[in-house]
Amino acid sequence: MSPEMDSRTKHIEESGIFFENVGLPRMAGRIFGFLMVSDKQDVSFEELTRALKASKSSISNNVRILINIGFIKAISHSGERKTYYCLSPEVDWVDYLKKRIQNFEHFRKLLENGYELRPDKNDDTSEWLKYGIDFYIWISERLDDLLEEWRQKVEKTKQNSQGKR
Amino acid sequence: MSPEMDSRTKHIEESGIFFENVGLPRMAGRIFGFLMVSDKQDVSFEELTRALKASKSSISNNVRILINIGFIKAISHSGERKTYYCLSPEVDWVDYLKKRIQNFEHFRKLLENGYELRPDKNDDTSEWLKYGIDFYIWISERLDDLLEEWRQKVEKTKQNSQGKR
DNA sequence: TTTTTGGTTCTGCAAGCACAGAACCAAAAA
DNA sequence: TTTTTGGTTCTGTGCTTGCAGAACCAAAAA
């Protein structure tokens, strides 16, 4: 990183690294980061290739990834052929988290399966497994409650702001 | 998979695939799965290489990974040079989850940084960022509460079982 | 019709990674 | 001391993946 790199560029690269850390392409993170700090509301495909100095193929593929995740959205303007992209206003954090929480479920099933297969269910290892299973059952329930709570909170806020109008 | 593969082998391989899906080596998952369903309380290094048909280097590296994560533990028996491994009885699910939750914090910081860098903080994108930031602040707090709740639950159970003795 | 534009899909390459096997090393045994 | 044991670290290989550039394609423009 050159020292005179501006804070936006730095932000974009950091976003890329973060995405990489969670198993997504760096370029997808760069696009996401760029959309965050762009002074425009929506950015064209062509601007992305130019701003991020990336090939069309890379932008094309990574834009699709971001759309699938639900982080960004394609929009078009009448009388124009170009496609523009912006952070998806409809992104559902709850749904997004729910998908990530499914890993817990999967892991719990793995523990349960292991427990079932143990020859002696009264030893330390079995106890350990039981404890882990209990924890995951408990935390999954609680997380569901939490997400429902948030959903209602949002619902209420929406009604409020509608009432104000 | 041959049809006559027994359920333990199947479990071990499934564990391997699961680990792979969350970004860890398949072999680490196999070891974890094997320790789950082994009829022994602890398993030697050599038995792992034999049972999983893997090289010493692979076992060595992946055992270290599992120890670092905190999933398994090395133990030794007096009068013996061999090292044995078992599912770590001290594994702290709470700590484990906390580490995974740190990703949320990191992501929130990314959103906050993006928000700070926006030229116009009154447009839709900024609103979107603010909403996301709020959500992550809220969920982080709630998760901390949850983990604390679980910790206390465990504490209580421990006291109970001690009282019974 | 032919040409241009906007974007997708195909091809090839470079980097990263999990694994095996070999070389290695320290501690115990002989 | 030398030999054996138990395990780690080094080296090479095949597989995967992100990317660029080229080929491609459909729709609009000319």
C-alpha cells in the first residue's frame, strides 16, 4: 500500500480482505466496498471495471455472487442499456444470519450422530458430546427468538414512520 | 462410497466433509469424527494414521489444528512415550462461539467505516448502512447476553451436582 | 442488413493448499 | 556409544480457485 492511498481505496481493499477471510472472492469484497463509499447511489458495470481495475469477467462473476448473497442489487434506468448496481435496500440481515446459523444445526447433527454411534454412552466422551448437543439445541432456539424479536422491532419502527406521514 | 461401508466410517467421512465446508482440512474433520465414535476414550497417533489411512505428516498437522481450535486434547500415560488424543473435555463452546461472533464485529466495523466515508450521509445507501450497523450492534449485545446466560446455567448445574455428592 | 454496445461464458494461467513420502530430530532403549 | 521409537518439518504433487483475456452472444443502433 502506497502511503498516499486515499481512505476510500483503503476501505475498498479492506473490504476485499474481509470477504476473503470469510471465504468469498476478494473482488466481491472490493465491489461491495466500492458501492459503500461511492458518491453515486448506483454504479455502472463499466465504472466498476474502471474503478477496480478489473476485467469484465471478474466483475461479471463477482457481481453475480453478491446478488446471490443478497448484498447488492442490479437496477436499470429507462432509456439506457447499462446495468447499475447498488447496495440492496431489501437485504434481509435476518435471513442472512439464519443461513449462517444453519451451520450450527449441521454441527449439532454431527455431534448427535456421533453420540448415537458410541458403543458406551456412559463415558466422558459421551458426556462431552451430550453437553455440546445441549448447547447447540439451546443456542439455536435462542437465536431464533432473537431474530424474531428483531423482526418485530423493525415492524414496529416501520409502522411508526408510516404513522408520522 | 461402497454400500457396505459401516456407519462409523460414514460418520467419519461426513465429519470430514463438514469441516471442509467450514474451511478446515478434511483430514481434521476425519480425526474429529473418529475420536467421536471410537470405542476407546483416547486414541494414539499411530492408531489415527492406521484407522484413517493417512500419512504421519497429515495426522501431525491436523491434530495440531484441532488442538489450536480447542476441539481435541493431547494426553499421555505414564510409562509410555506415545501421545494420545481425545475430545477436549475442557472445550469451551462459549469461547468457541465468541470467536466466531467476532466476525460480526469485524463486519460492523466495515459498515461503519464505509458510512463515515460517504460524502452524502442522507441518501438511501447511507440509510441502508445505518440499518445494518444498528442490527449488528444489537445482535452483538444480545449474543453476549445469551452466552452469559448459558455460562450461568452451566454454573448452576455444576453447583447442583456438587451438592448432590 | 451490418455494426456497436453491454455483458456473459470459455480458456488458460498462477497461486494456494491439503496431502504423501522423505528427511529429519529428540528422547528412550539397547 | 548406536539403534529404535514417536513424531515434526521439508519437499514435491495434484487439485482447486480467482483472475485476465478472448471468444462469444443478444439487443440496440446505424
